[in-house]
Amino acid sequence: MSKHLRGVKPKISADQDPLTKTPRPPSYLSPYAVAEWRRVVPVLVIRRVICAADLAQVETFCTMVGLVRQIETERQLAGGVIDVKLFGVQNRAAQTARQIAATLGLDPVSRARIATGGDDAPDDDDPLAV
């Protein structure tokens, strides 16, 4: 079985043509999504891991996070009542946001892959290494 078929994620590294300045959030994003854009895009630009072609993925991530927050706000305003249909939408949006966050290096595991150089980096502290 190929290494790539076992769920091994590739190393995240600096892009060849990364963005050098934070773009403005798209006008159609909700206020919650704009807040997420302003929180994560500067970090991605500083890390040099996104280029212009990745912005659609970042927009989707921010939209999904904004949707999760909007539904939660509406639930709280309704006295904490859980609407089963909205809960399903919120759950799927959270799952999509989590998956995109992993590809962008926004979760702890993918950040560790960035910091350590990925799974292929040699372990200098391994006493059994030859």
C-alpha cells in the first residue's frame, strides 16, 4: 500500500509565491466570518503558507466558522433551545471548518508538522537511530 493511501499528510511548508500582505475580507462575508478572517489570515500571511489561489479555501473556512457562531448566538438568544435542523447544519459547518483548518495549518497537529518539519524529519534524540 502506498504511503499516501494511509492518511499520512504531507509536510506543510512555505509557499513558493506566498501573500505578503493581508487581503481585505470579501464584502459578502457575515460579521462573524469577517472576524474570523481578521483573526486567521494575518497569521497565515506571516507564516507564508498561503497564496492567492488559497483564498477561496480561506473564505470557505471563515464562512463555516461564522455559520457555527451565528447558529450558536441564535440558539442562546432563543433561551438555549436546540433546533435539531440547525444543530445538524452547525455540526456539518464545524466539521468542514475543522477539516479546512487542518489543511491550512490552523490546528495544533498541523502546526506541529510545520514546526518539526513533518513526519520525514529525522529524530536526533532517538537512541536507536543508526
